[in-house]
Amino acid sequence: MPPLWIVNLIGSFAAVCTTIAFVPQLVRVYRRKTARDISFSMFLVFSVGELLWFLYGIFIHSLPVILANAVTLALAVSILVLKLRYDRL
Amino acid sequence: MPPLWIVNLIGSFAAVCTTIAFVPQLVRVYRRKTARDISFSMFLVFSVGELLWFLYGIFIHSLPVILANAVTLALAVSILVLKLRYDRL
């Protein structure tokens, strides 16, 4: 097993990746004004999950869990809202 | 603050949501044979993040972290592979 600081670094980098990953998807949908191939169910269930992670972070008093999931929740909900808007066009 | 078992239940349900969310996206891409609106960068960065979460789970000996992220990694990589295949058609 690697030293603890390496393990924590891996965990932190993991959190950054699974959070910022949603930025290019949001940008793509916004630029192309289309989101037909994106699953509404995915982003709905994912957003519910992120909301629950956020609450979980509050209950266990974990600032990294709160922050990472607040950002991911905002990004996922934004993609969901854009999909709803563009699918009607 | 709610009792610990409620907090753990919220955390577990959060993990289930953010994992199974990828199933309807995989099904949608597979059925419609198109993934143009899906961001390659999103699923690439997300998969790297899931791989790191998986390694982190191994290092901290957390079976829930290992299992949840192994499943999510498999789903995200599958979507990525299908996108690469269908975008060429």
C-alpha cells in the first residue's frame, strides 16, 4: 500500500475528475443546442443521487463531500434543464 | 442530525443512484445507435475518475467504494466505447 498522502491524493484527484467531467458535457449541449442522445433518466437519477450525497456530506460534516457534490449537482441539473429546453425546439 | 442508520441509508441510496443512473444512458445509446450529443471528454474524464475511486477503495479497504465504482466504471467505459463505434458510422 502506498503512503497515506498518496492515497488521499488519489481520492482527491478522483473527486476532481468525476466532478469536472460534467463541464464538457454542459458546454457541448449549450453550444450545439441539442441533447437528444442524452438520457433524461440518467441525469434525473444522477441528480437525485448527488443531492443525497450532498445531504450525506452535511450529516457527516465532510466539507469535501459537500463541496464536490454541490458542484456536480449544479452541473447535472444544468444539463437536465438544457435537455428539457432543447428537446422541445 | 438524524440517527446514524438513517445517515448511512442516505449515503447508500446516494451511491446506488449515482451508479445505476448510467444504465438508462447505456441502453439509450445502444438502442438508438447514436451518441453525437454525448461528450467524449465527459465520459473519458469520468472513467479516469472512476478508476481512481476504485483504486482508492482498494487502498482504504472499503468494499462499498470498490464495488460501486467498479460497476460505474464498467458502465461509463461501455458508453464511451459505443460512442466511439457509432460516431464512425
